[in-house]
Amino acid sequence: MGTEPNQINLLTLPISSTPSEFPYEVFRYRNDLAQFFLLAFNMCV
């Protein structure tokens, strides 16, 4: 539950971020999202 504000931040951050920071923020967000889904998948299985 404590990570929800972080995910919202990472979603909106690239919009106001400089182009050079954009790919890094998107990658970091996608990586966190992938780990979350992997964790959720393991819990369901």
C-alpha cells in the first residue's frame, strides 16, 4: 500500500521531466511494475 503513491509519481513524473530523464523514469516504473506482477503471479500460483 505504501508503494501506490510512488507508482502514481512515476507515471506523472516523465511528463514534467527533461527528455534525458524520461527513458530512465519509464524504465524504472516498468521494472517496478514487472516485479509487482511477478510477485502477484507467484502468490496466486
